[in-house]
Amino acid sequence: MAAVLRRGVKLISSGSSQLLSGGCKHGRTSTLCISSSRPSSSKINVELDSSTGIAVMRFQNPLVNSLNLDFLTEICISLEKLELDKSCRGVILTSAQPKIFSAGLDILEMYGKNPEHYAAFWKSVQEIWLKLYGYSKITIAAINGSSPAGGCLIALTADYRIMADNPRYTIGLNETQLGIVAPFWFKDTMLNTVGHRTAELSLQFGLMYTPSDALKINLVDLVVPEEQVLSTATETMTKFLAIPGHAREISKSMMRKPVVDRLLSCRDADIKNFVSFISKDSIQKSLGQYLSMLKQKKS
Ligand SMILES: CCCCCCC/C=C/C(=O)SCCNC(=O)CCNC(=O)[C@H](O)C(C)(C)COP(=O)(O)OP(=O)(O)OC[C@H]1O[C@@H](n2cnc3c(N)ncnc32)[C@H](O)[C@@H]1OP(=O)(O)O
């Protein structure tokens, strides 16, 4: 860590991860998120440009950014710190893993574990959604790879979605394909983005969309060549930043608060429902088959 802690670098957080902030070239301040004990094990990387107020959060949980308990917790802590940091005005969410934005919830967290584990895991899924969907600052998803189910949900919580123009990448809520059901708050997030009829078909069939099809149904807002995803996200962020902050923030909250409040009013019941659903033999069997299918696909 000594190599990173050069002159002018300031430790600005604590907890399971640390944020290091320090002056670097061009008078900008960069913020790097590293794990407190083993820097190389950090699952996200955050760079905050204090001259623009734009933070780029890169997911780097090999192989496919699947959302397990630790990863979700780390993302949540970093988002919280950025939300409290006055020098940060907006966050771009993107992936450091090739070809994948996020593979969604880690299926291994929902398979063959005990009810206590399922409850803790689901609470962390609720937590990340509540944090992101109710986030006061601007968020833009720079979707540089495939984004099924929980990965799509993360993208859907953003204020704007820009996807790489690569027909091999797909995005959507494919839960029914796994024999599981997206909960009401996944459904509402989708519904608020693409409208009722499209969400209904999309959820029932568990549809995955190529970037151009995702654009047609407004699941993403823009499709650009892969190498331009991040620069376009930065340009778009600048447009958002030109709007008076309090007015934008209140407008965002007005659109989203009813859905956020709905989950807040029944978090424990939602966890109970998840635990009972996921513990069913039939559901465990479906997940086991899906995992085997993923492994077989390779051979
Ligand atoms: C009331 C009850 C409510 C219940 C609601 C639950 C809501 C659930 C939401 C979810 O997010 S469920 C997860 C849905 N995700 C998927 O279906 C994605 C599955 N994965 C893929 O389609 C592909 O892996 C990929 C992401 C497109 C990447 O393809 P690629 O060819 O690049 O890599 P693979 O060889 O397929 O995968 C590498 C490695 O990773 C494992 N893996 C992939 N996805 C997951 C995952 N979501 N969870 C855990 N593990 C995953 C895959 O099995 C491979 O493992 P190894 O064979 O290397 O061990």
C-alpha cells in the first residue's frame, strides 16, 4: 500500500474498504477504493475527478461481476461514501471485466445454503436497490457488456443507460428462464422504464435484448460504439450537471419515492417471502439445473 500512499494522498474512509484521496497530475484529485486488508482483493475501483465531480465506479469481481454478499456490501459502502462526499456530483457505473457488465445475482448465494444465509443475502440485495434507486446524486450506467437479471436491475436504477453496440451483449430480466420470479420492486423498476405492456412480456418470457432491441423499448437510452461508452457517459453526466441540482434531485425523488417507500414498508415480509420461495425443493432443483447448464455450455 506504501506505493499508493504518496504525498498528498488522504485516507477518507473506514469500514470494510478504504477510500484514498490524493492530488495527482493536472491538479485533479483521484479517489481509489481499496480493501483495507488486501488491496488487490477489492471488488470495485472508484476514481473521483474532483475538477468535474464525476466518479467512475468500476466493478471488478472476477469472472463475471456476479453479485454476491461481499460485493454488494462493498458497492453499497462506496456509494454511501460518495453520496456523503460533497466533491462528488455524479457516479458512472461500469465494469472492469471484459464483455460483462454484471452476471446478476450470484446464483451460488441462493443455492444449497441455509435460511439465515438467504435472509442476509436478500437484505443486501434490497440494500443496494434502495441505495441506488433512491440515490440523491446522478447515476449513469455505462453498460460495457452483458447484463442479465440483477445486472440489468443495477443498470435500471441509473438515471441514464448507455450500452456498447455489440450484438453479443444482452440485457434484460431473465429470471423466469431460471424458474424464479423477479420480486415486485424489480418489476416496478422495469415497469417505470419501459412501460406496462413491454414489462409484462419481458418479465413473463424472461427476455434478453441486444443493444439495438433494448434501445427500441427504451430499456437503454443510447447505444454507442464500445470504445465510446465511457466518454459518452461523461458527456451525458455533464449535461445532467448543468441542471440546478436541487430541482433535478426533487424531480428524481418524486418519480421514484412511491416505489422505494413500497419496499421500505415491507422489507421483512419481502425477506421472509424470498427465503421461503428460494428454499423450496422445486426452486433449488431449477437453480441446480441452471448452474449445470452454465457449466455444460463451456464444454
Ligand atoms: C421471491 C423470490 C425472488 C427471487 C428473485 C431472484 C432474482 C434473481 C436475480 C438474478 O440476478 S439471478 C442470476 C441471473 N443471471 C444469469 O442468468 C446469468 C447467467 N450467466 C450467463 O449467462 C453467462 O455466464 C454470462 C454472464 C453471459 C457470461 O458468459 P461467459 O461465457 O463469458 O462466462 P461463463 O463461462 O458462462 O461464466 C463464467 C463462470 O461464471 C459462472 N457464473 C455465471 N453467471 C453466474 C451467476 N449469476 N452466479 C454465479 N455464477 C455465475 C459460470 O457458471 C462460470 O463458472 P465456472 O464454470 O467458471 O465455475
